[in-house]
Amino acid sequence: MTAIIGASVTALVVILIFAMGYVKAPPDQAFIISGLRKEPRILIGRAGVKIPFFERVDKLYLGQMTVDIKTEQSVPTNDFINVDVDAVAKVRIATDRIINIGTEDSPVKVKGILLASKNFLNKAPAQIAQELKDSLQGNMREIIGTLDLRTINTDRDSFSDQVMLKASKDMDKLGIEIISCNIQNVTDENGLIRDLGADNTARIKKDAAIAKAQADRDVAIAQAEADRASNDAKVAAQTEIAQKNNELDIKKAALKKQADTAQAEADAAYEIQNQEQQKTIQAATVNAEIAKVEREAELKQKEVLVKQQELAAEIEKKADADKYRAEKDAEAKLIQRQREAEARKYEQEKEAEAQKAKAEAMKYAAEQEAAGIKAKYDAEAAGIAAKGRAEAESIKAQGLAEAEAMEKKAEAYKKYNGAAMAEMMIKIMPQMAAEIAKPLSQIDKINIYGTGDGSNGASQISGNMPIVMKQVFDTMSEATGVDFSEIMKAGTYDAKVNKNVNITGLNDVEIKATPKKDTDK
């Protein structure tokens, strides 16, 4: 127990000592702990512990310090001119430098911070700057005495460097490092610096005026030379332009003459060629119109054949389609009726079953009444079904009758003979003739030329119509198998008297031809 108490007391004492001796140095100050050791400990920007009652802590400022250096009274230069100089020096403690404070034969190297601690310990920055001021002023006064007035004013960088070099030897012994030294102002009692400036100003003005006059002279000479060269070039250019324009006019005249000659020749050749082309175009136009009329007549013939074939196919197809549609309509209506009757019967049966299930839960009297109701509904359902079947049979019979009628109609169309077809074709002959003549009515102008065989173009065009009509009759005869030329001749005197041609009806064409009797014999 006693050991534990003793250990606790010892720990408490250690903690108390640690708390009392704990120190922490900022970056711009050095804490110097001395007492027990031969060489003090230095803390910069870190913490440490001193032993209370046996060690102490002293502070040394490490930041940058400004020292105003003034001569305070005039100092003669190398050329015996009294001047006043005002400068500013930036200094600080040499923390990392090793400084030799001995001689070359017996050097003694010491840290700069240890030297500074011996001279500036626990002093404020202003106190340190004031103590350094006298030393720096003395060094600057020495350097002024080695330089002339002009050098001090014109080469201040060299002046400040010499001051720093001279003062650094004294500063090293104090543990101080000179960062910079700037000369701010240099004055003299007699105003010689101002006079030097005036002399320099006058000389500079003189040199500037002379340079300006020479420059103006050179500019005037160059301007005159440029004007002369410009005028010569302008005259030469205008002369050359006039010559070129004259040559251009001559060439234009020659070219225009050639162009006019070529244009005249081209116009004459064009006129001749145009006349030849007009003749060719007119001949080709007439031939094209004739060919067009022939092609249109041929097209009309083919259209007639196509219409005939389409008519026959359409009649037959329509008959088949009507028959098929009637059969399908009848079948569809019959199926629909049957399905409707079956649906109604199914619904009635379901309803009857529901009534029956309900009646089973009731008494015997209600059961008998439900049986009567069920019988009634069964009778009605049977009647509705019978009626539906009767209507379906009727619709079916009607559809079969319509289909049979369509079939007979189709057979009747197929039995059309040549006479009937001839009658139909004869009825549309006027319309065909009008359609054949329609292209001729569209012709605005026809140029007629002789063919060299004794006939003229007009007779050829008018003679075209009978040829076209005969081709139409021949085509119709081939399509129907009826000789339309004989039918058309049947009403003539020669047909009735000499050839005994008789047409008895459209369905029965009888053509009899009797040779003409020779009365001479």
C-alpha cells in the first residue's frame, strides 16, 4: 500500500513538473533554455520542457527588422562635396549561419543565433534596430568617403552593395544577417546635384534638338525623293495605260470585224438550214399524223375486242358470283337462326334449372307449381325452335331459287348466237365511226404535197376512211363469226333481186345467194 502511495506521489510530482516546465516556441521566436547544460537548448517553432528551479527560458526575436540609416550630418565624398544620404536596411538574426569570429590563423566558428543571444536576448525588435543603427551608419559614412558624387547618384545599386559588404563584417560578430540595403535619397548643401541635373537636361535637350533637326532634314529629303519617284512612276504608268488602251481598241475593232463576218455567214447558213429543217419537219408531221390516225384506228379495234371479251367474262363472272353469294347468304342466315334458337333454348334451360333448384327447397305445393312453369317454358322453347327452323328453310329455298335463276340467266347469255352479236355490233357502228373520225377533227392544219404518182395528198387522206372502216368490219367479222359485209348488203337491190339474200331474224340469219339469170341466153 505504501509503495502504491509513493508511486502515486512520484507520478503526481512528475506531472506537476512537466506542467510547470512545458514551453512552446512560435516560428518567429527562439526559446533558449539554459541552466543545467553547458550549451543551451534552442526551440524554434516547437515545444519543450524545462526543469523548474534549475533551468530558465529566454526569448530572442527572429523576425525581419527595419533599420533607418541616416548620416544625420553632411559627409564629404571623394570629390569633397558634402552630401546627406538616407537609406533603409532590412536585417534579421542569423539562425542557420555558422560565423567565424576568430582570425585566419586561429578560426573560431560559432552559430549566429548563439552570438545574437549574447547581445539581443529578451529585447524588442525596436531595441535591436536602434542598437544596430549606429554601426550601419558608420559603415555607410565610410563608403560615402570612397565614392564621388556622380557615382553615388548614378550607380546606387553599387553604392548599396558596398555598404552591405562593409557592414556585414560587423554584423556577423553580432549574429545579424543583412537582407537588403536601399538608398532612398541623396542631397547636398550647395545644390550641386540639381545643377548637374540641369546641365544634363540642357545637354539632353541640345542633343534632342540636333537629332530632331537632322531627322526632319532626312524626312524632307526622303519625301522629295519619294514624290519625284511617285510622279515618274505615275507618268510612266499613264503612258503605258494609254498605249495599252490604244492596242486594245485596235484588237477590239479587228475582232468585231471577224465576229460580224462570222455572224453574217452563220445567219445565212442558219436560214438555209432552217428552211431545210422546216421541209423535213412538215413532211414528218404529215407522216406522223397519218401514222397516228392508223394507230388510233388499230387501237380502237383492239379496244372493241377487249370490251367484248370483258363483257362476256363479266357476265359469266357476275352470274357465278351472284349464285355463290346467294348460297352463302342463305347458309349464313340459316346458321345465324340456328345459333340464335340454340342460345335462347340454352338460356331458357338454364333458367328452368335455376327454378327447379329453387323449387326443391320449397314445399310440395311450390314444387308442383315450378314443374308447371317448367313445362310451360319447355313448350315455348320448342315452339320458338320450330319457328326458327321454318324461317331458315324458307330462306334457304329462296336462295336456291335465286341461284337457279342466275344459272339459267348465265346459260341464256352463253346461247347468244352470231346474229345477236351482229345486232349488238351494228348498233354501236355509228359510235365506232364517230370515234374513228375524232382524231381527224383534232387536226388544226394539214400541209398537202404531191406524191408524184398522179394523186394528191387530199385524196389519200379522204381515201383513208373507207380503208379504216373496212378493217373494223373485218375485225368484227373475225370476232363474231358473222360476215357483216353480207348482212349490210342484204338490204340492197342487188342482194334481194340478183342474189336472193334474205335475213329472217336476229336469231336465225339465212343468207341465200342465187346467181343472176342470163337473159341473153
